[in-house]
Amino acid sequence: MVADALSDLLKTVRLTGAAFFDVAAKEPWVAESPPREMILPKILPGADHLISYHVVTMGRCVASIIGGQPITVEAGEVIVFTKGDPHVMSSSPGMRADPVAPDALNAATAAQLPFFINYGGDGPVSAKLVCGFLACDARPFNPLLENLPPVIKAGGSQDGDAGWLGQFIRVAVMESADKRAGGESVLAKLSELMFIEVVRRYLEALPPEQAGWLAGLRDPFVGKALSLLHGRPAHSWTIEELAKEVGLSRSVLAERFADLVGIPPMHYLANWRMQIASELLSGSNANIATIAAKIGYESEAAFSRAFKKMMGVPPSARRR
């Protein structure tokens, strides 16, 4: 079975989107993100990683991680803060504000989403944005998050309305304006699809010398090895069998895999099995022995030892 490792990972880390704000901004204006600890419980209780995104649908603005370099974002572009870092959106570089207050966030989540908000004075609107969040699990194993830069900008005039991101922006604007039944769910799913598209564009633009999990996906040999491990995680893989399937010698595959992904193939498999187990523990009613067998452990005891070594707690505690 050939697996899509990126899709597999996105499924097991519970990627969940939520669109909160439909913003109309008038110069001069500035907005500062609330802390992730305030947002995560409202999107995906129990998740430990936040991703923020802002889609500029009209005009332009400036975005920056606090203390980082300003980035101009034009209409038709999306900027994604992949690590959930505190950041500022503003009409000009160097501006600061108090973070969005808890009361405003509570009001947004209590109302029918998206929640409309104005920034700035009484002049004409200089920028419109659709802003939202995604949440996912970072533990026990999320190599995608480890390999993404803190900020990714995508889209632009080259996309046009026919491009995927152009279509996303068009539908997002329509859903934000109309507030139709089900619009909140549509925007949440759209934000998940948008993030995947941004990641794919980043992957396609990686330089040839780039290392990391995403670079491994793109490599014909390492990518095939990753697909095999994801497709048959319960199989009792050896490096010899994996190398034969991929079409390389044992030593060449081991070196190439470790150089790109950062860990040896069998170490990767052990981590991936724990990620599957973690998702099954939180998202299914399967008993621990069944989960152990599903990911290739011959006994519940062996699985429990391995899980506790990696996670610091036994499977039963993770489930609770």
C-alpha cells in the first residue's frame, strides 16, 4: 500500500480550523494577537499547538512576529504563523497594541462566526482581512511543524481568481459576508484546506539542498520509504527489507534517510507508531491491547513500555 505521508500526518495530528474574525481596518490601525493559551481551549481542547493565519481580501497591511522583520501582505495573499508566535498586524511597520482582550475573544466565540470587527478611525477602509486559527497536536511526533518556518506567505496577483488560494479567498469573503447556516463549518474546513495548500507550495519551492522531513517527502527514494512506513506501520520492517523495496542498498538508504529526515528509518517508524497510538487513544474506544497490535507490538506490555518511554506517561494516562 502506498501512503500519502503528508495526508497521514495531518489526519493523526487532528488539524482543526476555526475562523474567528472578519476585519475591516482604517488607517492608522494595529492589532496584536492574543496568547495561544487563550485561544487553544476554544478551538481544540487538549491540543498543544496553534497556527494563526490572515487572508488579506482588500488593500494591504504589514505583518510581523513581535521583534521580527515586517512583511507586507497585499490583497490576494495569505500569511501563516506556523508556530503560533505572538504577532502584530498593522497599517505601518513598527506599530504595537495591547493583545486582543479575553472579552473580545469570548464574544467572538459566543456569536455566530465569523465575528465582524473594526480597527482604526473613521476614515475609509484601507484593508479587509479574514483572520483565523488552526490547532493541532505537536506531540508525540509532528515532523511537519518542526520543519516549517515560523512565517509563510503565499498567494498574490499571479494566482488570480482562478488559482486555488484565489478561490479560497473568494469563498471566504462570501461566507464571511453572508453568514449563512453552516458558514462557520465551511470557513473552518476552508482554513484547513488553505493551510495544506500553503504547505504544498512551500514544499514545491524548497531548494534542492534543503534537508528536513518535507525535503524527504520530495526525494524519490526517501519519499517512497516514508510512504511504505506510513502505509504499513504494523509491519515488522527491517532496514534491509525497506531498502529492497525502495531500490537502494541498506547503507545508502540509511544514510540518505538520516541526512534528510534527521533520524534513522527505524527510529522514524517507532515515532510514527506512537503518533498513531496517541491519536487512537484520544479519538477511539479501542482498548490498549488492540491499539498495540494495530501498530505492530506483539504485547500490550511492550507497547506500554515504549509509549511511556517516549511520552513520559503510560497509555492509560494519555487516554484520560
